[in-house]
Amino acid sequence: MKKVKLDIVGLSYSQTQSGAYALVLGEVNGRRRLPIIIGAFEAQAIAIEIEKMTPSRPLTHDLFKSMADTFHINIQEIIIYNLVDGVFYAKLICSDGKNTHEIDARTSDAIALAVRFNALIYTYEFILASAGIVIEGNDFLFLENMDSIAKEPDADITPTSSKQQGFGDLTLEELQQKLQEAIAEEAYEKAARLRDELNKRGTS
């Protein structure tokens, strides 16, 4: 089967669904996007590495990376290889320099590890053909605009709004201060929401 290389092109907190994040993977040199709904912990793990934040103590995926490095194991690539009943399936392609092994993983965990190992991300053409969305122009794919997105098994979704989060009435200076406080307190999920609010106001 033909493999298609993907990049992470977006990770956005939903302003309408609490606890849900849209991880958007984009086809390299293409216009198709593969959106996946993931839970807060996995979104936090991905965002921390992308933003190069340094937690005071290692998170689970950081611990996995340290163990793998200690035993000279490298993740060469991850493959999103199947889509069944709205759930994506992924596997890690690992090597110790002599042998290569495939390990089954949730897609969100696989992506969180891929960003730590600088591993390539792939899927198959039939998955992009069935679950991908073609983006016209420079439109970005937000969770609120997607009616049918495959969901990670443990993503918790309940309605909310930016007003309910308490960010709507804050000034830019107050948002910046709360962002720094959230990072200092290791409240990375809150920090991600504050950063999204700042970015939204910066482009409005």
C-alpha cells in the first residue's frame, strides 16, 4: 500500500467542547488534512514538545524517550495504518540498530512520541481518501467546523465556551500573565487554552 507522509499542522483547543482537542495532520506537498480528536493529556504531551516547554519533572512520554535512549532504541517512524468505526490505529516502527519491531499504539501516543524522536509520520492513501479533508486556499481547519471527525477512544467531550473558561473578559496583559503563571504551575492544559486565546485575538 502507498504510504503518505504527514506533518503536524495544527493543535487547537475547542472553544465549544471541553476536554477535546483537534490534532490536524497535513499531507506533505498536498492539500489534504487528517483531523483527529484527542484527549487533553495527549494534547498536552504533544504541545509541550512542539513548544519546547520543559516540565520540572518528566511526563510519561518523556520517560519513555529516556528509557528508549538508555537502551539504544529509536523510533524511526510511526504509521497510522487503519481506521475502524471512527477510531484510528497506529504503530511504532522501532529499531535497536540490528532488529526492527512494530509496536501497536494509540494514534495520539504515537504522535507524542514521534515529536520527541523526530520520527517521520505516515498514513496510507486509503485512510486519507476516506477520512481526509481537502483544504482550499489558506483556510485552517478548526474543530468547530468539522462535522465528522474520527475520535480517539478516551477523548472526553462536553459543551463549554470561552466565557465559561473565564478568558473572555481578560486583557492581553492579563492573559500573558496567566499564561506565565500556568506554565510555572505546570498547568499545561490551561496554558494551551490561554495561548490559543492569545493567538485568536492576535489574528482577529
